[in-house]
Amino acid sequence: AQKITQTQPGMFVQEKEAVTLDCTYDTSDPSYGLFWYKQPSSGEMIFLIYQGSYDQQNATEGRYSLNFQKARKSANLVISASQLGDSAMYFCAMREKAGNQFYFGTGTSLTVIP
Amino acid sequence: DTGVSQDPRHKITKRGQNVTFRCDPISEHNRLYWYRQTLGQGPEFLTYFQNEAQLEKSRLLSDRFSAERPKGSFSTLEIQRTEQGDSAMYLCASSTSGGRGTNEQFFGPGTRLTVL
């Protein structure tokens, strides 16, 4: 089974609107971390936000927030007030406490329309 | 220190040749990771070092691939007898260990390998 599933290959959003990028995960480890990365066309992976499995509150970092629903094993990224510079690939990732590797999803390509 | 650096940024080689890539992590980071990313996919884990010890290797890392981190600082990834299927972006990342577990990885710009 896939550890990380991103079901939206591509998304479009109007500038200044909010957008939600979906991510579901699969693990039996009670302790894990969830990450979102942005990859612009230049190729470099940029860390956006982190959510720990025991964190009580949803993580927020500026315009980024993570909608963490533990029972549903989902960790959706919400980008508020989209900007043209937000156009990029977005990857959800997970690291289990029991292991050292990160598992990445296949990504969602976000295009912000002016 | 400006982040993780990788060299070269691009490499074109002929099938059957050996190639070596270098990664310089953020200086205070003791963990170093190698990933491979093909078009339209997320990064796939290859191997992981904590200091100079290689602690985990993916089954993707065939015997043609070898990675080293001799002094716990920079790392090299060598691919022997390259095949066209090795064409991909090779990403290096580093992180700290311990702490509350955030330990986000900081990625380098990658080395794009093309095998002709």
C-alpha cells in the first residue's frame, strides 16, 4: 500500500483565493510526522509546514495551515490568499518514528491564475 | 552557510559509464539523505547517513549504486555502469536529529542525470 496518497494531479486556483491540497497517509506507527514541501520549476524542495502525530492543534505557518484529521489519516494543506508565486508542485511526506526515511506522495501541481 | 549544495547540477553520460555526485550538507546537520526523483513522481528514498554511518538503504539502491560519507560531512553517490533507467534527478537532503521530532529535511538543488 502507498504510504502517502495525493489524489489531485493538478489544481487551479484564482489569485487571492484559498486552496486545499489533499493528502492521506497510511501507517501503523503511533508516532509519525507529516510534512509538506513545495517544488517550484527550479527543482529545489522547500519545506513548508510540519505536523506531529501527537500535536493537538493544527499546524500553521503564515499563509499555510495543515488540516490534520488523525482518525481519517488525512493531512491536507490549505494555502490562503494564493499568490502567483505559489504555482509549483506540492508534495506531502511522512516520517515514521520507527524508521529514518521520508515517504513522499506523487505531488499536486498547483497553478495560480491571475 | 547557505544551505545544501550539490555538484554537478547536470550530468550527461553514455550508458555504461560511471558517474559520481557530491553533496555538501548544512554544516551542523548530522543526517544526510539521498533521493531519486523521476518526472511526475515524488522523491524516492535511496539511502540515509547519520554522521559517517550509512544506517539505511532502499532496495532501489542496486549493487551499481554506492554512497559514502567518509568524515560525516560531505557525501558522494556513485553509479557504476549507468543505464538509461538511471536518468533522473538525484536529490540530497540534510537534517538535524533529536529534538521534538520536526527535523525537517533541507534539500539541495539536485543533480540531473541524463544517460544516453
